[in-house]
Amino acid sequence: LKTNKSGFADRIGPSEGDTNIIREEGESVTLSCTFETNSNDIWLYWYRQYPNREPEYLFYKGARSKSRQKDIPDGFQSTTSQTSTELIINSVPDTLSDSALYYCALRVAQ
């Protein structure tokens, strides 16, 4: 959380009710984060962290005035709106050990 020149704090976090999602093997799942910022030049990042491992970067995607995205891995899709970003996992892995924590992050372009 940081404060920009206007005093407005840029924020991003899980959408309400999206903090603990359970799906059966092979099902798809959509994770959603909402954000607040006065900037139109923003990048949205997704990370994944398996238990007892360091977080790993998945990809980034532009929102609002930014349209570029960087190498979304196979098995994932992503959509953005003016105030949210979604990560779609097309097929949930087949073992409990593949459970992971997912993080969304917001960066305002300089």
C-alpha cells in the first residue's frame, strides 16, 4: 500500500468472498482481485506460492490505458476491468499437494 501525489492510496486485494476457494480435480476456478487507484497507467501481476516454497511470478497484464500482457502460462487466462483483475485456472491440478496461495499485485507505471 502506497500513497501517490494526490494522497490517494493505491490498493489491491482479493474480491469479497474469494479468499479460500476449493475445487475438485479438473474443474476450472476464477480468482478475482479488486483495486483502487487514480492512475490509468497500471500493471497487474499474479504470483503463486506452494506450501513451504517461495512465491513464484506467473505473469503481468496491463489495465486501463495499458493493454500489453506478458506470456500467460498454459492453463491460465486473465481478464481485467477498470477496477478488477481475474485469474482463471482452466483445470485444477489433481493432487492436494498442488494446492497453492495466489497473490495479485498492482504497480503504477512511472
